Amino acid sequence: MPKMALSMGTLLLYLLCWAKWSSSMEIPEEAFVQERIQQPPTITNHSPKRHVVYPTDDFVIKCEARGNPAPQFTWTKDGKEYDPSRDHRVTTVSNSGTFIIKNSNGNLKAFQGRYRCYASNDLGVAISEEIVFITATIPRFPKESAKRIEVEEGDPVVLPCNPPSGPPPLNIYWMTRKIQRIQQSSRASQGLNGDLYFSNVQSSDSRNDYLCFAHFSRTRTIAQKEPISLVVKPFVLPNDTESPGSDIDLSAANSIKDRPPRFLTPFGSSSEIIALRGETLELECIAEGLPTPQISWTKIDGDMPKRKATEENFNKTLKIINVTELDDGKYECKAENVFDTVKHAFSVRVEAAPYWIKKPRSKVYFLEENAELECEVGGQPQPQVQWKVNGKPLNETKPTINRKVSQGVITLKNLQLNDSAVYQCEASNKHGSILANAIVNVLNLAPMMLTPDDQKYIAVEGKIAHLHCKVFGSPSPTVFWLKEDMETALEGQNYFVHKNGTLEIKDVQREDGGFYTCWATNILGNGTTTSMLEVRVATEIVVPPEDLMIRKSAVAQFKCHAEYDSAFENDFELSWKKDGDKIYSDQTENDRIVMDGDIIQIINVSEDDEGVYTCTARTSLDVVTADAKLVVIDVPGPPKDLELSVLNNQNIRLDWQPGDDHNSPITDFIVEETTFEPERWHEKTKVDGNTTSVILQLSPYVTYQFRISAVNEVGKGHPSVPSKKLTTISAVPEKNPKNVRGEGTNIDNMKISWEPLKPIDWNGPGLKYKVSWRRQGANATWNEQIVTKHHYFVTNTSTFVPYDIKVQALNDIGPGPEPKIVTGYSGEDIPEAAPLNVAVEIMNSTLIKVTWSEVPKEKIRGHLQGYKIVYWKTRSLLERRKRYVEKHVLTFNGQRSHGMVPGLEPYSEYGLTVMVFNRKGDGPQSGPIHFKTPEGVPEQPAFLQIANFAKNSVTLIWGPPAKPNGFLTGYLLKYQLINDTEEIGALNSINITDPDATKIVVSDLDTSSKYKFYLNAYTRAGSGKLITEEGTTVVEGGKGKWKISDAVNVSQNFHILEGLEPGSEYTIRLMAKNWFDNSSIFEDVIETRGKAYAGIHAGISTQGWFIGLMCAVALLTLILLIACFIKRNKGGKYSVKDKEDARADPEAQPMKEETFGEYGDNEDKPLKESQQTLNEAMKPTGSDDSLAEYGDGGSEGQFNEDGSFIGQYSGSKEKDAADENGSSIATSPIKA
């Protein structure tokens, strides 16, 4: 690396400025490593000035020093020379002045004294402060017998401790044998001297184990005093001649013992105290008296020191820490009780051991320079100051021309190399001494570059870079910096050279990278060192975390993404802090805190998670941070400090203080109350969240308690602690009972009832009700009765007579307001008349309208409830002999004169009666009316099956409808081709005029084709519901003759057919045995093998093993087939039950509007869109009127408001099954 040249002009400029910039300096450690620079000795370590040791300890007296040449060590003891190396009782340490005194070398007392260490070399002598070596024994209490102190109750007493002497600090404790502290108070407490003072004793103070323990922490010892027994004797009144066992009036005794205060310590009225500067001052006043005196402190001549003075030990001790001269003055303690006051004055004078005001400093000076050593000390009394040079007093040394001493200052002029020396300044007074060594080291030295050459520094953009240049020389060298090939020193606001030579570059940029040279120069020469600066991209947080406000128990997530120089790839670190405390990766709190890359998640946040989260992106050279605040919001905390203020008899004011809003403003306060059920709270009122008081109106004679909950946007918080209970005074009732009514329970009484008042409305004790009644329209006087229940029976009344009724609340305070009059009725009886003029109007084959004349009100003898129609079927007009006895009842509520009766059977004869009813029961029935319903359309045929299949024809059989609903006039059969193709065949019709026909052959069908057949019956009223069936004609060439095998037992799962022709096709069908009551369960087409095939394998087929194998295969195949059709049967296909359901009683099925396709099998599939519908010829039967106009529903059969029947009649209009232009027809499996 090339050294940079310095122009002659620049060098001369810095040499001219040398005198101004140079200054004395200390020799750095590195200078001793590079060259042998002479230096006077410097003491680096020595023992403390005062050292107390015990015979069990080894004691080390230290003295360490440095210098060049290496120092030699000598000692003095008590002012006389002492050579530890010649004392066989001690052990010295090489290259050191330290020596060790072994406790095994004999009595340590022989080593007591004042020691001083001297470290010397060719340039001077340094000395230590005096080390006072004192030996001591282990502190112990003197042997003494147990002490017994007797004192009379109420008198003062002091239990002495008298601890042994020992090194401070000393702590004293008064305890019992069970190592329990003696409880202290203003009456009984421990003094600074360790004694236990009683201002006045009580009988409870008697015990025989008062133990004083002295704890010396430096010696790690505890000394125990022999126990003191304190006996407190009862006070005996003067001239008391009673026996000792007699009772004593303690109050009288105490009144005699009462006395003014008197100080137990200190004695007299004043004291003088000397306090040392920097130490702690403790003033103590302990007084006796009865009652126990109270102590207080004041400063007479000034203010009590602030923040330094405290009162301790029940105000008996005034403690002032770090005493200064400002704490001088007069302090006064005052002890007082009800009888008198005593005072004691302390005159405090603050003195001080010597302390430094200006301490002489060691320096390195260059040749012909001037030096000045200052030594200024403080202390009280004023310390004596003595100068020494190389350990000897100045007055005992040879005077020098260039040295002058005056008032604590030594001046040295025109220093030469031989003027190097060690000067000492020592000051002392009665409280101690201090000593300082000041080295005057005269050197001539060209600049020494202590920073190694070719140093490499790395900095980041925008930060500060420091390039070091540590140099030493005498005179002190001047340092300046050059960059690259520049000839002038660096200057400007971005460059600053520190006194130690370090170059500081502010706001580093890329162009600041490169080579720098540090120049150091003085009058004896110059030196250089070169450094290289590399500038890297600064780390930057590009996605800082954002402040979060989140609900408690939610998940908080912060993201912090940083970009940094690629050179920091291996030492980049992203970390997080919360409120300044680092969050460690293993600090998961049961996996509640998750750190993943640049994301941190806090799961289930709580109030403890609130704070400032700091993202720290760190490299080896720079650190950037970004903060985000996490605020956790939650329901408010409970309000507090509930206070009740009574305004008047029925109004109070409730005040409170809001609780913590948990970072979400309080929007409302909910005031709740509890009265008669302490555990049940009810909302009283709600007020705005800015309100902290509310006026509440209360009811008389109620004990209230209130609590308040706060509400914010998160929700309702926990309620406050309940308020104190408040009971209001009594008053008359303000309300009367509600829902007063009168109604009879028998024909000759009336029950007057009402809702009882709630306890909150009683308003006072002794709640009762005054019941009043009179008959309406008779100008009768009021009858009155006072009751405690909430009902009253009026007896001997006429049947169903109106009464005026009123009920008034009253309590022990008085009656409530005047009640309202209501109307009640006496007991009811059953109606005594039946409706007249009953008539029937036939609406259609299943619906009639019944009319009647209303029964007069007086005949009803009660509250009209409605009318009932009783009807019954006498016979079917198709069945001459069968009779019916079942009766049906329809109820019509309210006052009316007609009703609709639906759900009748067509072509039948009926009878009916009408009656009125009230709350008591039904009245007499009207005379019976008989009527007949007209014919209706028939139900669907009982069944439809294909009895035989041929090549181009099928034979259909069916059963007549179970309910023809009239005389059958014939059947209509329709059919169409439904092969699985895109096209559907045309719909063909066959009109069967014979009503007794149950069989037909349908011809001219396509061979091996699938057809669907539709059949419905007709009466004179029209066509009935459809029934459908599907089937396939046999294949071309088939014989078309069915053969029936022997019956197969239901437990069998296979059957073998024999006698089939080889090479032929057969249709196999499995059917139930009853031909007319089943459909095909299973059907399939098979083909037997030809003769040629049989001939080839004739040899094998005749073998027994082959026949057995084939039988097994056939058995497995049949089992599989049976399982398949059973599964399909469970799914609803080929179900025999569907056929049985089709023949079920039509009366059990609701009459509803259905399309033709709904009459088929429920598994029928929809046909293609081109298929024609089959409902074109369906004609409506019965009335076209909607049943919405048919009257109220009743109890036995439900009707709506206008009488229409609900659930048994829907008024559907039946449609023809042969609508050529309708929707597609569903297909079903083949049925026989």
C-alpha cells in the first residue's frame, strides 16, 4: 500500500501550530511494548488504610507498583525501616511489595502498627498511604449469671444489652428463646446502644427470656447475652390492706401512675454532637411516661434537610445521611403526653477528615517545558499539608534552582531530563490523612505510531465511521489525516479529528471509501499509519410493524421486513423487544408467542401483552429499530366507590367512579338493582358513559341494593361490588290489582279473582285487598270484604247475572287509589234450547252446507262459545244392507248460523244434528236431519297386471275400484310404446263399456317392445284416478307360451330348469305364487348353448366333477342375482308393497290435485320431452268452489275461520289421464 506524500507547505503549517496544540500526556501501555521508555514508579494497588484482623485469619499487606526500570520495594513500620524479606514469619511475593502474615507464625499482635510502602527506581520514589494494622479478638459477651428485674406495672424500665466491642457494622436484635423477635412499639423499643427501653411496662411484658443478640457481619459472628427475666408486679394502691389475691381496680391504679414525660436518653436538656462529613448522623430521644409520650423533631436554626432526614424507630431517632457542612446547627426533640412536654437540644457540629479539592496529577513533560503541581485540600479542623519528593519532605532535600513552592503549588521551570521525579502531597488532621503521588516525567520522543499499519475499517452508509490513530510522543504530536492522493488535510463539517487522533467521518457515503493516512508530527520527527475504509449499504426496515388495537384473547401479529447489504448475510439478526426487554425465541409461554422469520404472533393476548414492541434489525456494523404499540381492548373493569345519597322519601342519588376502560371508551353504564331476591339482579336504568351519577326513583317499604356495569364497544364488563343496602320508608299503595274478573265456578256463585300485587308495589307492611261487588241494574249498595288472598267467592247468586266489581289495595299505612269498576258474571248453566230451522244444502258429492237459527242469548245461560254439528253415515247407496254408527263432530266457535261439513263419502246417506254450547257444556241437540250425497268419481282400479305376453300382444287383468263412489259405467285403457329411444310412441285408447270387465287382450303391438298401460274407471260423475303398468312383448320367433315351474320354497335361493332346447332364447321370470296379487320380482332373457358346443365338450360335461363345478358356479351366480334384486327392491323398485298401497282405503288418502304421472309407480322415470301427456280427458267432479269459504274449524275436526275443513279435504280438481299435450310420463320396470 503506497504511503502518501505530504507537501512541504502543509508540514511547515502543522509544525508552526505545534506549540498551540501540544499538551502534556500520560504514557499509554502500548508505548512500553514498542520501546523501553523510562517512567518513575506508580503504586497501582495497596491495602486499605485501616485493617482489623482476627487470630484465625491470614493477613495480606499489599503493595503493587509499575515503572521503568521496574520498581524496588521497601517498607517502614511505625516510621522505622522494615524488611519483610528478612522476617521469617512472613512470606513475600516476588516482583512485588506484598507480603503475607500467617496466623500460624505466632501472635499477630506483634505485627500491629503503621506500615508504609516505598516503590523506587532510577527516576524517583512513590509511597503508599499509611496502612494501620490492628488485631482483635472474636467479640463475646462476658460471662454473667441470668439477670432478674422486677418492676411495678406502669413504671419505666431499661433492659441493658452492653454488646462487646468489635468491627462495624454491628446489628443488635432482641429475641426470645424460640428465636422470635420481641415486638416493639412507641411504648417499648430498642435504642442505638442496643438497650431495650420501656416507657411504661404492662403485665404482658413479663417473661423470663429476653435475649440480646449482637451480630458482627465482618467477622460473621453472633454473640448472645444471658437471658434477662422481667417480672411486672401488679400495682398496689397506698394503704391497701386487702390480701394480695384480691382484685385491684386497674383504672384507679393507672390514674395514680399517670405522669409527664421524662427522657431516659439522652440525659439533661442539651447535648453537643460532632458529625463527620459524608457519614450518617443519628440523634436519639427515648422518653418514659404514662400515657406513652410521642416524639417529634425540629431544626431550631433552619430547615430540616430535605430528602436526607428521616424519623425512625417510632420517631425516636432522627437520621441524616451523607452529612455536609450545611447540616450544622441545633436540632430539638420533643416528648409530650397529656400532662406535659419535655425537650432536648442537640448542637451538631460537622467536621471532616481531609479531602481533595485539587489533587496533584501525574504528567509527561517535554524538554524545557514548565510544570505546575497543585495540592488543595479541605477538612475540619484544617488539615496540615506537607510536600514530599521521592518520599522525603521537601525541607529535607537539596534545593533546586527551577523549583518554587508557594501556598500548595509547586512550580518547575525549564524542565530537564534529570528533573523526572515523584512528588507527594500529604494532608492530615485528627480525623485522618490522605496522600497523592504526582509523577513529573520529562521525555523527548519523536511520534510513536501505536495503531498498527494497514488497518481495515468497515462502515455503513449514513452512519459514523471512526478511523483510529493512537500516537505517543513528547512533545505531544500533532495529528492530521489525508485521503488517497490528497495533499491537504481532511476538513469540513463531516470530518473531525479527536484529541486521541481518531478520525470521525459523519454521514458516511459510498465515495468515502478508500485509503486514509494518519500523520503525527512533533519537533523531533513524524510518523504515519495507513487505513482502508470499506462502505456498505445501510440496513433499512422497509416494512415496519404497525400499531395494533386488538381485543383480548385474539391473535396479534406484527411484521417487520428489513433489507441489508449482502455482505452481512451471515451475521444479520432480526429480534424483538417488548418495552425494552428482549423476547427470546424459546420464550414461548406455552407456545403463546410465535416468531417466524419477520413475523411475531402473540396468541390469546391479555392486558400483560400491552406495550411497545420493537423490531431490531442488526448487523455487525449497524442497528435499526422500528416500534409499534400494542393496545389490548377489553370489556370495561367494574366501577368502584358506589355511594348512595338520600334526596327524599322515594329518590336517591347514586354516585360512582368508573373503572378501567381497557382502552375502549365507556359508552354506557347499566344500573342494576336487587330487592326481594338478593341473588337476582334486574336492570334499573342505563345512562351515558360520561355520567358518574344518576337519580333513581324507588318504591316505599323496599330494601334496595345496587350495582353498576360499564359497557364499551367490546361488550358489557363485570359488575361492581354491590352498594350498601338501603331501605325506604312505608307509604300507602300506589297501585291496585290488575286483571280483576268475576266468573262462577257453580251455578249459584261468583269467584272474584285478580293478580296479586308484586312485593315491590306493597309500599308497606300488612298488605290486604278490599273486594266490593253489587248486582248491575238493581241500584244495589256495594258489598265489601277485606281479604289477604287474591280471590273471593260470592255465594247464593242467580245463574249468569252481571255484577259490578272492584278491588282496592290497602296496607297498614292506608288504602291505595280508587279502583276501576269491571263487570263479572255469576255461575253458568248448560244451554236450555237447541238451534231451530236446521237445513242442509248439498254443495258436491263430499261437501254440504248446514244452516240454522241462532239460539236466543237468555237460553244460552252463559258465555256463548259456539255451535257443534254432529253427523254420521247411515249407509252407502251401493250397499243396501251395511249400516254405520260412527258419529263425527265439527265445532264452530263464536256466534254464527251456518257451517260447512266436508270429507263426506259420495253416494251415501247421512244424518246430522246441531247444538249450541257455552263454558258449562253442550245444550240439547236439534232434531235429526237426513240427506244423501250424489255420485262421485271412482277410485283407481284395485290392481293392473299383465297376465300373458305374446309376440305382438299382451293380456291385461285388473280389479274393480275398492270404492266406486257410484255405479261404474266402464273403463278407459290407454297405452304407448316407451322403448329406451329418443322417440315415444303415440298414445292409443280403448274404451271398455262393460263395467264388470276385468280382462282385455291388447293386440297389434310391436314385437320385443316395451309398453306402458294406463287404466281408470268411470261413473256417471266422471273418470277416476289412473293405475299404470309396463311390459315387453316377446322376441321375434318366440313361441310366446309361458311354462310355470313347480313352486319354489321361499327358503331356497336357486332353482334348476330342465328340458330346455339348445341354442334357444328364453325369458325367465320369478313371480309370487298368487297370480292376481303380485308383479314380477325378477325377469331376464337367457340363451342356451348350441348342440355343436355341447358336442365338443361332451366328454367333459358327462364327468361328475365338471357337473359339480358347474352347479357351484350356477349357485353363486343365482345368489348374486337374488342379492341384486333384493337390493333394488329395498330401494323402492319392483316393490309388491307399492301395489298393495295402491289398493289401500282411499278414504285414508287426502284428496289433492295430482298430475297423471303421480298415479303411477313411485319409481317411474320421466319420459323425453316429446312424450305426450295423458290428462286431457280428466273432468272435474263436485264443486269448483274453493274450500277457503267453508267456515271455522272445530274441536273434533279442524276448520278455518269460514268453516272449511283442514286436513281431510283439499278441494282438488281431478284431471283426465289422457292429455295428449301434457308433460312426460314416467316409466317403470316390467310388471306382470
